Amino acid sequence: MFKNNFSTQGRIRRLEWGLSIIICYLIIFTTGFLLGYFGISDGVTYGLGILYISIIPPTIWLFMQGAKRCHDRGNSGWFQLIPFYGLWMLFGDGEKKENQYGQNPKS
């Protein structure tokens, strides 16, 4: 689990996708809380800039994980841009056999 995090190659299971969402949001909310708590983001422009820059890596990581989850379903990574497709990725099964993106992560 969580191998080649910043790569779009391969496939991941629903559990890893769900944990990726939780981890990403925890990082973003914790960063925002800490910046607000220590007075860095008190309405001053540079505090918001720090916040925006600090959420870029978790967001990129989430898109990379999403592309791998799309691959498990047999689709291109661009499918994650379809509205509400994230729910389909979270609750839908992946392909049982090997597909063009790699082996089944359950095997």
C-alpha cells in the first residue's frame, strides 16, 4: 500500500483511495488550522499565499492516486475530472483481471 505515491503508473484499491482522501484533507485542514492559530493567516495576503502554496503537494498527490484508481477501473486518469466520478471510484469495484494499466492489486 502507498507504493510509488507521486506516479500515475499502476493500479490501487478502494481502501488506498479512501485513505488517500482522508490523509489529504487532514493535511490541508491541519495546515490551515496551524496557520490560523499562530496568526500567520490573519487576513494578510502573505498568510494566504503560504496556505495556498502548502496545499499544492497534497492536492497533486491526491490527483496521482486518483489516476491510479481510475486505472483500476479500466479507465484513463482523466475520468476523475467527471463530476461525482470520485464516488464511483470510491464505491465501485475494480476490474478483476489484469488490464492495460497493470495487474490486479488484490492479487
